[in-house]
Amino acid sequence: MNHQIALNKNHLVRALQKPQSSFTRQDIISYIIDNDIEMVNFMYPASDGRLKTLNFVINDLQYLETILTLGERVDGSSLFPFISAGSSDLYVIPRYRTAFLDPFADIPTVTMLCSFCDKDGKPLESSPEHTLHKACEEFTKTTGLRFQAMGELEYYVIDEDTHRFPATDQKGYHESAPFAKYNDFRTLCMSYIARTGGQIKYGHSEVGNFTLEGTVYEQNEIEFLPVDAEDAADQLMLAKWVIRNLAFREGYDVTFAPKITTGKAGSGLHIHMRMVDAEGHNHMLDSQRKISDEARKAIAGLMLLAPAITAFGNTNPTSYFRLVPHQEAPTNVCWGDRNRSVLVRVPLGWTANSDMCAAVNPGESTPAEIDPTQKQTVEIRSADGSADVYQLLAGLAVALRYGFEVENALEVAERTYVDVNIHDPQNRAKLETLASLPVDCASSADAIEAVRNIFEDRGVFSTGMIDGIIAKLRSYDPAETQAAHTDPVKMQRMVEKYFHC
């Protein structure tokens, strides 16, 4: 534990000599006093998917104790469309485990994420963060396992073209400098995200790069480590906040938009998932290092509810410019091993009984305490940066749980498995047997409407939340989306409208 604390980039972790998950109110107070912290920020997500901020100047110990204990009032009607102005007050209560030293503040500031409570002091049933909490609780009650997740956060960095060391169009995958221009910016983002508590796996340049009217667009990705799903959502929210703030400071623009222009790679938000027991053992593989029946049941749940999940993960018209064939994005409901044409992919998972470390490094061997099976996940590839990450992960938790509750889950998993590229002409017969993902917001609304009872079961998603999601999706004109598919000018206008999702 001491080594883990010493290597942690969160200043509070090192100062308090304890992990973030163990932070208490007194820990926060002690850190503020000992480190001459002058301000506290509360941050919380609203319905637009962005973090909102409330600032406090700290010049009185009793006031500090009060806000850390009781939180503060906010106007819920300005944050969520389902809250009326007539009864709009909400409480925001800080979650101590999310505390970090704000890397952007000129004045020394401790920032924390908050949860919402209603007028009775109860968790707000319709808040995205509490919805995810309920979904994870119900998943564990049904399976006895914890739902863990990690995101692959893709984004474009946008800057003036210098015409030096031009990148090869659509060949940016893992490119190095000087052909990749924004590697240093990405690593700076990773460093700042780690300071907020983010657990990062790695970062790299991605496929997409192109030049348009004197402007360079370069795609990057930051991928996280698997953590409990509630923490995973917090990390993704903070990561987007960090990347945008650093881009503003450095004079770049960034976008998490699903699509920029026709014929170029879009940006997704792939989510990797695994199920672990109380001791942290991964249940995605069986004793033979094959995908376990538990994992197959979970995948079946994803297959059965995949069209509806787009309502949480693909929330504006530009999402459906990305979900087209031959653009490394899924279009049909299927899964497979190491197959990038499927919706749910089982990535390469260190399952071979071979010590690769010893083969590459003579005299070395893999330490016994390193269990390669812990790394196995499954990845859903449909979602994008327009997602409400709390609703998305909650929806995935419901889908995984549902796979354990239906009698024919293993048959569903067998029927939807593919081991070919479904978009190759010779595999047309297989493609025609597979259900399709929605093609626009309206069909996504229809998909969630058809199975809303599954998401509302046990009070996980509130009726008001599902109503609001459907209403928003149906507010977009499907004819406008369809026309933009074949008209680059109309597509560009729509991309600009939803650029900062």
C-alpha cells in the first residue's frame, strides 16, 4: 500500500497517506488547514453532460465543516429538465472520495464531485449518478459480483496546419512525433487526469487525422483501467473536463463529437467491462481460460438490449453518422473474439499458456503474483462522446444483469456470435440474420420505449428519466439526419451544432 500511495499522483493521497476511497471529512479539513488551501469547489454533472461548479472561499473552520457536512442548495430546474421551477431546490453533497487539488486553479483549491439529494434529504432518484448507484447495487444482488468498467476516451485535437511532417491521412494509429503533433498535449492531459484520481491504462494517437481548409484534425485516445463502475463514470467526467481546460489554456480546440466529416474516422467511447467477486477475482474466464458461462450470460444481456442502450450512449443526431459500415464502428447486434466489425468484442486477453516475458527477456519470468486472467474484459463499441456516462454505465449494468435473468441467455449468446467480418460481401447471409442498431435518434427512442420496463424494473431508472430521454431523442428531425448522411455541407452544419457534446 505504501508504494501505491507513493506512486499516486493525487496530492491528497500522498499527503494523507491513504487511498481516496478512505477519505473522511476530517481528512479534507486537515489537508485544507495544513496546506493553506483557500477555496473549495463542488462540481456535479447536469443533463447536458457537463460538470457544473460552485465555489467557496474558506476563511472560517465552522463554515468549512458546515459545507462539507450539509452541502449547499442549487437550482435543480436549471440543471435537469424533469425538475420544475415550482419545486426546484436540490442539495449537492460532496463525496469525499473524489477530492483532489485543482490543477487549474491559481488560488489553492480542493475540488470534489457531489451527489444530489431532494427536499427530504434522500438521494435524488432521477439523478444520473444515483441511477448508476442503483444499477450497480441491483447487479450485485442478482449476481453476487461487482460491475467494473473502463472507458476508451477518443477525441480530436484541432489546430492550424503548419505543413511540417504531414501525417498520412487516416493512418494515425499509434503514430509518433513529429508526424503526430499533439502527443505532448495528450501526455499532459494524462498527467492532469491522474492528479484528479484517474486510473489511466495508456494513451496514444488514433486512426483519424486529416486536414480541412488549413486546419489539422488529429485523433487521440486515453484509455482507463477497470474500476468499480461508479468510479469509472467519475473518471470519464473529470477527464473530459481536464482535456477541455488544457486545450483552452494551450490554444487548441478539442471535440468528443462522434463524427467530424464524411469518410473520416469518428470518435467512440468504447466501454470495457468485467465482473469481479468480493476478493477481486475476475469472472470473465473459466478455469480453462475460456470465456465463462457467466460472461456469456452477461453478453447475451447486451445483445438483447443493445438497440435500447443507444438511447444512453448515442444521444444526438451526429452519433448516427458514425454508426455506419466500414468506419470501425458497429452497425449490427453481434459479438466475437478480437473482431472489430462486431458490437461487443472479446479482446485479446493473455489467455495463452505461455510466458512471453521469459521468451523476450531471457533469464526473466512472469512473477507468480501477476495473474494474466485479471486483464480479460469484453468491450461494447457503440457509444460515443455524446453519452451521459452515468446513464450509459447504468444501462450497461442493467443489461448485464438481465443476461443472468433470462432463461435462454446462453442460446442468445451462441446465436449472436460471429467469427467473420460481417461486412465482407461473402458474409452477407450471416449479416442478414443479425438485428441492426438504430439508424437515428427517433429509432433509438423507439428501441428504449419498447423495453423501458426492463430499465425501470426495481426502480433503477425512474419513469421521469426515461420519459426525458425519449422526449429529447424524438425532438430531433430524422429527415434532417438522413439528408445529412449524403450531403457534406448539411453534415458539417449539424456537426458544428453538436460540436461540444
